[in-house]
Amino acid sequence: MNHLISPSILAADFGNLQRDIEMLNKSEGDWIHVDIMDGLFVPNISFGFPVTEVAYKHATKPLDVHLMIVDPDRYIKRFAAAGAAGITVQFEACPNLHRTVQVIKEAGCRAGVAINPHTPVAMLVDIIGELDLVLVMSVNPGFGGQHFIENTYKKVAEVKKLAEANKPNLFIEVDGGVDQNNAGKLFLAGANVLVAGSAVFAAADPSAMISTLKHA
Ligand code: DX5
Ligand code: ZN
């Protein structure tokens, strides 16, 4: 499968969001990662519908919405209406995950499930066949600019193995601390979508950094 890059606008300049989205439109980036944090599931609050709608208005690429919120079922339809092409919920926030996944699909979106660094890949065994995407968190969710957790490579390889047996075209995404030092190794381990916030937006040339990551 192609190697995709999903730059996270959490690290964009919100005073110049349109400019930054237009840069992403012209770049080799594939999706646009939209991080929603509620101050409950994670200790931080990011942004919600208005910013997502602005991103959708200016983006020519699909919005990859990552819900780091409790009880995400309440908001799936609204994020779909705000322009999400894919919606990823956190495994740890969903007591009825199978139902949540169906709600995402009924809303017309690609269905993703994210697992935190402490959550074993094996927890996905009975749901993997229903999923379009698995997101392996390589930091504890809540903040951009954190240090990449090395155990992620092993987990990505485990997801890859599970996907080969159950869902060959699964998107395997990694999020948190992704940069030019780990991107190639993550692709080798089996990832096919990399999220990058700080690595892209703190780079002197963000568009060039997206290309560097994509071809790592
Ligand atoms: C972290 C978010 C990430 C974040 C990644 O909780 O889910 O998507 O934007 O940022 P970096 O690439 O800076 O670690
Ligand atoms: Zn994210």
C-alpha cells in the first residue's frame, strides 16, 4: 500500500489557518489530521466544530479526524457534517466500540480506532474486521511535540500481522512524535499512514518535510 502522510493542524498557526491549509493542499501530504481534545479523555482542550469547518472549507484533501474525547458517539454525526472523511475514536473511550464503529460508518465516514501506548494490540482481535483504520498512538494523547515511544514499532508489526490475516487493506496509522528519524522504520514495520504535527510545522520548509517523511 502507498505511504500516506497526514499532517496535524494542531501544530499549525491558527491565526493563519487558511494559509497553512493551502500549503498542505499544495504539498505531498495525503490527508489532513484534525485533533479534537475535550479536557476529559485527555488533559488538554484543542478545538472543535468551527475550526474543523474552516479546515474543511479550505482543504482539497480528506480530513482525518481524531477524537480524543469521552463518549464520542454523541458527536460523530456532527463531525461528519463538519467535513470528516474519516473518524477515529479512542478504544479506551468506547465501552460499546462495535456500535460506535457502525455509527461512524452510517455517517458515511471511514472508521478508525486508536489505541493508547498501554493498550495491547490484542484488544482489537474481535473488531479488526470491521475497521478501516487502526491508529497506534506513539505518545500519550493530549499534546503535540512529545517524545516518540519506541515500543510503537513492535505494536505496529503486531497490527500488520493482524491485518494480514483479517483485513489486508487496513490503514495502519501512527501518531505522536513522528519525524524523519523514525518515519522510515515505521513504514518498514508496517505502518502506511504517518501523522506529523511539530515535525512538519516547526520545519523551515514544512512542505519539503512532508515529502521527506513520505519518501522515508
Ligand atoms: C497527540 C495528537 C497528535 C499530535 C501529534 O495527542 O493526537 O495528532 O498532533 O503531534 P506531534 O507530531 O507534534 O507529536
Ligand atoms: Zn492525533
